Amino acid sequence: MPSASSATYYAGIVRTMADLRRLRASGIRTAQQAMEPGADPDAIRSEVEAEVQAERERALASGQGRLSRFITDGWRFVTETGTDTEPLWGTREQAAWSSGESLMIVGAPGVGKTTLAHQVILARLGLSDSVLDMPVAPSRRVLYLALDRYKQIARAMARSVGPEHEQRLRDGLAVWQGPLPASLDKEPDLLADLAAAHQADTIVIDSLKDAVSTLVDDALGVAYNNARQRAIRNGVEIMELHHQRKATEGAPRAQKPTLDRVYGSTWITSGAGSVLFVSGEAGDLAVTLHHLKTPTGEIGPLQVIHDHERGISTLDPALDPVAILRQRPDGLTVRELAMIQSGQNNPERSATEKARRTLDRLVRAGLAGKAEGTAGGTGGGQQARYRASVRHIGAVS
């Protein structure tokens, strides 16, 4: 049985086709009248204007048509739009991928964008429950757009699946192999149409360079975002794999990337809900994952270790705050964790505040306890010591 959203979608198609039939008939009639001997231009023009006005009134009479199809009142907007939903990947405090907002994974070729994407996809299909220690919500059916080098994409995914996964992959994963029938900037409804045709609630685009005519033109960037938002409006979750700009000569490798390092028009990232940037060199076992655009709290930077043989990525335990606490029976201050994670003897305020949020989050999750500093201490909350909870000290990292 079709869902309410798909029924509305197909009703819109029927309404559009009916409108086009009437307009086509009106155009043919106008052309025929103009070819008749002694045709009066003013009379024909008046008739055309009357028909156009009638079309406008017809649209208004049928529930306002396109003018009110997506209107809701303010209270329903703030209480029922889905702002309180669980994220697709991550937690409410730190969401890597929020429902109703696209996730973009950016990086140079060979740094593991596809490897990460495959792990999230397989978790969405229920083959695992988390990626990089962050929970992943289940999906009904994923449509993977393998637009370029799809045989390589198939080999990469094969590392992580076995015969026991056959039925779930047959039922839950559809793969488009090769170029799309049209670029998404030219057919803005194509993404939504593909999702509806394959009963998919999630679409993965691998990669954006093969889905849009050009990525540097602002007008086409806006057109692509229009296609993205139309699909999202129809209940489709979107993940996009994308490339970075070439690093400027002389830029330090350790420098934190920014959104302007993402290749193409600014409107491509402006319409994304979350942007993850994988920094490293092609084939690196260890890369850094930066969260450049956040739906909620910032994640990382995370030091990620790729197992290229099994297609699995894990966090470097040396920088995992839970593992660090377990190795420090005397506990840590906020500043000490900031020094470890940033690698700086005098960490910046942003690194210190990030460490504070991390430790306070572990306390709320029951993974750590907090002992306030002495009254005579300086530095306020930085003098508090955090220790791993007793029941977690002996746990395996």
C-alpha cells in the first residue's frame, strides 16, 4: 500500500499532466485561430488571456495547488516537523547525519570516503549497529547511485559482506550502475523519482561530480540543491560523496580544513545538513575526520584507522576519551584531555571547551564521574577531575 507521501507525490504528477494537456489544447487552438483568414489578433489575445486567468482560478479553487501544497501553521511547524527525531548516525548531542538533512562526506581520492559510506549503509541495513562508535538508525531500503567506477565500488563493498547477508542485500539495497539518464541540475525531480521507483528511503550519491553538469557554477549549484531538497521533502534521506579542492601550495598538512576546501559552488555545501571532511593521503591507514558543518554538536576531530582488507574503520584508541580515562586511575582535568587530543602544551580555548563538552557528555552517559576541584583552586571547572566509572574501568576499549 502506498504511503501518504507517495500518494501525494503521484497525485501531483497526475495534476501536472492534466494541466499540460489543457495548455497544449489551448495552444493548438490559438495557433489554428491565428491561421484562419481575417483572424483578429486582439480577439485571439483576449481569448488567450481569459484562458490563462481561468487556469489561475482553477489552481486556486483546487486547494491553492502549488501555492499551498507545503504550507503548515507555525505551531505545527515547530512541534511536528521532525526537529525532535533521532539522528540517522550519531546522537542527539553530536549528530553526524540528521534525518531530513543531507550528509556530505568530502575528501581526496583514496582517503576512505567510500569505505566510511559503505559502513554506514550496511549499518542502515541492519548488518551492524554503529560506525566509529556512533549509533546508526535502520533503513527500509537504500538506493546506491554508483555513478563512476562501479566495479571498484562493488569490490570495496564486498570486503564487508558474506553469504549470510545475501537476502538483506537483495531486499534492502538497490544499485544504479553508471551515469544517470540526466544530470540532477537539469531534472530536479530525478532524485525523488528514482527513490519512488525503487521504494527507497535513502539515496547515496557516489559521487557528486558525476551527478551535476558542473560543480563550480553557482546557478547549477542552486539547481542541484533544489533537486536535493525536493527529494528530502518527499521523505528521502541523502548521503553525498564529494571531492575537495586541491590544497594550496605551502599550506601545512596539519591545518584544519574549512568549508572553502570543498570543491565547487558554495551553494552545494550551504544546502547540506552535515559535512564531514576526511583528511589524509590516498591509501593511508590513519586519517583524520573533521566535522565542518554540524546539525548539533561538533564531532571530533577523530583519528580514524582504516582496515583496508576488511573495509572497517575504527577510532584510534590512543585518542579515545573513554580509553584515556580508563588508563588514568587518578583521572584527568579538562585541560589535560585537551592537551592530549590537540597535541599542544598550551591548547587553544576551542580545544579546551571541546574537551570539557566531551567529559561532561561522558558523565551524563554514566561512563565517567566528576569530582569538583578544591575551593581555593584557580581555573574554575578546569580543576575538576574526571574518572572512568568503576563499572567501566575493566571494560574492553
